[in-house]
Amino acid sequence: MRKVLIVTLMLMLALGACAHADDVKIGACIYRFNDAFMLRFRQAMQAESEKLGAKIELADGQDNQSTQDEQVDAFIADGVNVLIVNPVDRMSSQSIIDKAKTAGIPVVFINREPTEEMLATYDKAYYVGAKAEESGTEAGELVASYFKAHPEADKNKDGKLQFILLKGQNGHQDMILRSKYSVEAVKEAGIEPVELAGAIANWDKLEAMKIMNGFIMSIGPENIEAVIANNDEMALGAIEALKAQDYNTGNPEAYIPVVGVDANASALEAMDKGEMLGTVLNDADGQGSAAVKLAVSLAKNAGAEGADGKYIWVPYQKVVRGEKQ
Ligand code: BGC
Ligand code: CA
């Protein structure tokens, strides 16, 4: 009798500890709301939370790490069951991990990758993202195959690819690895890449437009054979600058292939109009829903759904004129 009672009690305790999805409260910190890709990501997380019946609250870090740190504290004080964090500075992830650990709640990082060492310090810390090198390689391959299929793209007929590189935020794994692997892929394809100019444009369209404008003025558009941008927004900024010089407006004599990464709607539109060569799908839906599913299952103490060790990797995909390759 007593044994039955104890077993029943233990069972009740175990069940009590195991929250239902509709009891799960997620606190999600986004590095900056005003980012076209993170907008898609946020929408995907909201949709998945709704589907699972979990509550999600999103905070805008406004590209400021100390603002985000306060938001993490506020979520913890508020009693969220799990955190999803898109860190402003991925190298600041350790202190966020420490806070989650002290509070005893799981933390799922997205889009900006903490180091392996950081993730290893807490058994309930995970990362959901896409392999940056993959997108770099695929973007480089798009340029290389265009260059091979269009002999006129080699404007100075030297067999080499004279290109401009527009880079995302400093320190971001996507900026470092996309830059490296896109150029690497051009080499792999047997074409010698020559970087005419490169600059950090912080993922931002306007910044990229201004920088590109400067490069067009100093280098001359007739000497530029490609623009490789770490994301679509910067590719679109470069295209604005080119269009202002009557480039990429439909005249095949005045065209520079431009590639980005993300496959945002505005980039697909530019591709349909023939202004942009291609992009690589950065699967916000896949990453957003995987992050929420993982967060909910961790909060319910039901294991790490979908994770392989500390990670969930969502694949990239090449996109040319709206058609997946
Ligand atoms: C996306 C960028 C975005 C950045 C934000 C990258 O993966 O390609 O468009 O600005 O993440 O961290
Ligand atoms: Ca050339």
C-alpha cells in the first residue's frame, strides 16, 4: 500500500515537472528587428509557436549587446521556461549561457553561432543554424558557372574574374565563411579570382549602396566583372548603385552579375526582373520552426528534438531566377 502511494506520488511529481506545450513560455531575443532576414525568422518562430500552442515573446536588441543582456535578465525574471537567443555579438554568448544555467532554463542560439567551447559549458545550450561555408560555396558556384557560360562576362579577356566583395558584420560567422568560401569556389571552378575591392557593409542595403557607388566611381563599372555580397540586402544595395549608372536595367552590354544569400522576396523579384543573377536560400522557415520545436521539447524536459549533439543544421539551396537548382 505504502509502496503504491510512493510510486503514485513519484509519478505525479514527474508529470508535474513535465509542462505541456500550452504552459511553455519562450523568451526570444533578436539582435535587431530591422533586418529583412530576421523578420522572416521571427515570423517562422511565431507560426511554429502558435502551431504548438506555446507562448513566445520577442525582444528587439537594436544591435546593442547591453540592451540584449537586459532583455535576457528581464525574460528570466519573468519566469520564461526557455530562451531563444540571436546574439548581437556572438562572442558574448558565454554570459547568456551562464545566466540561463543559473536560472536552470535551456537556451537555444540561432543565426549567430557561439563557439563549441561555450556551448559545452551547459548541457542545455544548443545552436540552430545553417552552415555558413555551404552558402559561400554555393554563391561562388553561381558566379563561376555564369562566368563560364558567358564569355563576354570576362570583360578584359584575361581569363580571371575581377570582382567586388560586400561583407556582413565583422565577426559574424556568415561574414567570415561566406567571404572565404565564395572566393574558394571560384578558384575550385578553375577561374582565378581577383578582388578589386571589398568592404564591410553590415548586412545593410543603404550602406552597401553607398560603398558600391564609391567603387563604381573609383574603379569604373566597365572593369567590374561580378559583385559577391554576403546577403541579399547588400546585393540589392549594389544593384541600386549599378542601376543609377544604367547598369543591370536590361541592356546586356551593361550588366554585372550580382549574387547574394537569403532568397528574400525582394531578391527573388530583382532576379525575375533580370537585375540580379542569383542567391542562396537561407531557410528561415526551417530554422525558425526547428528552433521553436527544440525549445519547446527542452522546456518540457522531453529531450532535444531534432538535435544532433548540440546542433541542428538546416541546409542552404542555390536559387537562380526563382528556380531552385
Ligand atoms: C543573413 C543576413 C542577416 C544576418 C543577421 C545572415 O544569416 O544572411 O541577411 O542580416 O544573418 O545575423
Ligand atoms: Ca577578367
